Amino acid sequence: MKPSIDILRSAHALLLSAVLFSTPVWAGQQTAPATPAKLDELARQLQVGDVVFIRIPRQPFTQVSDATSSWTNHVGIVSDMSGKEPLIAESRVPLSGETTLSKFVQRSDNGRVAVMRLATPLDAKQQLKLGKAVAARSGILYDSGFDMNSKKQFCSRYVREVVDEAAGVKLGEVEDFATLLKRNPEAGQTFWKVWYFGSIPWQRKTVTPASLLNDKQLHAVFDGNAK
């Protein structure tokens, strides 16, 4: 008897949960820029609305990096600067929510992190809108299918929507899987065929962390290793 789709999806969620919340280990990757920083020093540079990129060193996230020819595979957004350390709002397994900067960066391979900022930082009114957008998305299930039209969420879609609601800026490029995987055929499709139960949803719309990172509407505040 073949397992049901619901059982397979539950297995995905368990796999992702184990990946996200286990301790990172060193993995092969692109070399980070030679810009080391202490985490508390980085924290003092942040502003609400900054977009924060990391690299989770395990599948399926490394497969996302390979498919997009980028070092990054996960992204969040600074949502609060009023506490002892900044909070990063993110779509994560199993439910979306907020994470302290230190815990967010701890999940990244060797502390690799990039911080990007809009050309015009958010004003007080926009920051309030961002807080409302984050609150409205709290506790939403993670979408392991990376579908822009799902009722669930995944990291790059989450950040894109929050920034749009707060500042009216649409980050990243929405594209279908056919375009995304055709752009980098060297990455291979075997993993994704297995991930999607034997059939890649070629026409499904998605947006990737790399697409947000490369958006010209953002400029770099920091790119390196922080510990």
C-alpha cells in the first residue's frame, strides 16, 4: 500500500524541522567575504525592515542554493529593535514567527549572514505597518512546496509580502519552476523530482531568497561572518 500524500507531506515537515533546529555543521559552500564581525556589533547596525540572509547547510536548503546559483537559502526581516537584541520575523518550520538575531544567525553555516536595506529606510509609519504584517502572518504553517498561491508560507514569499505591505515595494522575481531550473541546468533535477513525489510542478510560481538578495532595490549593509 502506497503512503498517502498527507503522510508524505508530514514526513517533509518532520525533515525540515530537524534541519532547521539542529546545530549547524560545516558544509561545502561559496567562500564568504572577508568581513567578520561580532554579533553584538552587527546588531547595532540593524534597522527595522532590514532583510537578513543566511545559509542553512542541509537539504533541501542546499538544493535551493544550488538551483539558484547562490550561497543563501533562507531569509528573514528585522521586525523589532526594542529588546536586548533584534528580532527577525521569518517563515520557518513548523510555524512562522519571530526569532532573536543570535538564534537566527546560529542556524547559518559558519555564521554567514548578509544584511540588505531599502534605498529609503522605513519611516515610523511604515515600521508600524511592518509590525502589523508580521503579526498577521504569525503561526502560519511552513510551505515545503514553495508555492506562491498556497495558504501556507515560505521564507522568501513571507519577506516579499511583508515588505510590500509595509513599504509598497515588491522584492524579488516571481517565476515558475520551469524558468528557475532551466536557468541553471547543472544543478540537476533528481532531488526535486523526489521532493515533489516524482513530478516537478513546472508551472508553479515561486520566489527565491537569491532573487531577493540580488534585487537592485536593496543595498548591502553587511555581508560576511558574524559570531
